Amino acid sequence: MSKWFERIKTGILTSTVEKKEAPDGLWHKCPQCKKTVTTKDLKENLYVCDQCNYHNRINSAEYFDILFDEGKFTELFEKLAPKDELGFKDLKPYKQRLKDAQKKTGRKDAMTVGAGKVNEAPLVIACMDFDFIGGSMGSVVGEKISRAIDHCIKKKTPLLIISKSGGARMMESAFSLMQMAKTSAKLTQLADAKLPYISLMTDPTTGGVTASFAMLGDINIAEPGALIGFAGPRVIRETIKKDLPEGFQSAEFLLEHGFLDFIVNRKDLKRKLSDFLEMMTH
């Protein structure tokens, strides 16, 4: 090597060596438009991208904080937990899947029920948590919805169910499928008691959840861009042997074709719910 290109000083640190990595969880990149913001700013904007309005998935803790007055509520039926009645095993035993999901989320199952007030109006909210085995509907999900309805009838309180689910929980087989009929029948009791039921569908709402309680609201609403459907696009395409319209399972497509009443931005959700409840209870 020529002497003109030899490094004559030692111990020199380059900028790449001195660079410090940002702490995990400090930044968030929008999955849709790729804009990067701090997680603090994202939270303050209710987990909605301020550039493209993409609604990031959130769980019951975040929805309860957004909707209930001062974030205060009473959790109902929190001790209900699923059991592996069938001894199901695929890549791992169902019992182990439950333990892993409970450890990861800090919840016993994919549904959390809270009772509180929304702009001073009493409301029971049953919210699905997608990070618990994909928000799948098992026997505990159906039982919590059933008990929530009984609670609403006893206390004469409206019900909101926030759906976010991959569908029925295959590890519970027929026990899971039974929840479709069970929750639908219980909602009939709520209707007979003349109490309002609002269904909010978020991304994604699919499978047996869509085919039962999610589509049975007195008012069916959804968040912008939510995927809502029964079977996936690939399964449908292979079944009917036809190409499908672009975005045919989006909330916007369903609104256009009469399956939804409204699409509600998350920042407007509490106010809209309050308006619905005042209209439906008076």
C-alpha cells in the first residue's frame, strides 16, 4: 500500500462505532405509509397514523382507556379461564398454547369485559384481544359474552362488543362452533329486553365471529380499513373460480354494499357511541 494512504494515528473511532441504538419501542413505523413517529405521539393520536389515517390494532386495555370516562371501569368475569377438554395437540399441546398466551398477554383468554360509563352513560363493553391466539373464539369468549348479556339485562345497560378475531378456535373443535349459536341466542334475549347492542368490527373480523355476534348489532359499525369477512380471499377464489373485486372485504366495500351502518374513526368513536346510546335509549 502506498504510504500516502497509510493511517498514521491509532485509536481513531468512526461514527459507525460511536452510534448508539435507539431503545426498543421508542419509534413506530406505519405499516401502510411507512411514516415513523414516536410511540408517545402514536398513543396520543389513539394509535392512528396522522398521515394516512391507518388504524393500528389495539387491544381491550387501549379501547377501555379511550372509551370509558377517565379510563375507569370494573372488569367482569375476569376469573373465567379456558380448559383443554379434548387434549388437543398440533405443533404443540393446546394446554401449552394457553399457558404461553396467558404469560405473553397477562390475560386468561381472548375476551375482556368491562362495565363503566361513556360520557356519563352506562355501558358494558366486551372487547376481543387479537394477541391472545389471534383473538380466536373459544368457549370462554362465548361464555363471557353470555354473562355480559345477563349482566346487561339485570342492570338494564346497553352492550358494545368490539370484535377483532381470526374466527373460531380450532383447538376447541365443536365447543368453539357452539359459541356461534349460543351468543346469537343470548343476543335475542337482549333484544327482547329492549336493550341496545352495538357491534364494532375492527381489523380483522373474520370466520365464525363474523358469522354470529359481530353482524347482529342493532347498529353495525367498523373502523376504517378493517378487514371483515368469513373465509379468506384465497379460499373464496378457489371455491367460486372467479377473480374477486379489489378490497371486497374492506369496511369501505361492506359499507357501500349495505353490510355496515357506519365507519367511525377512532378519534370520533366515543362521541359517536354517546350519540347512538342517547338516540337508542330515549
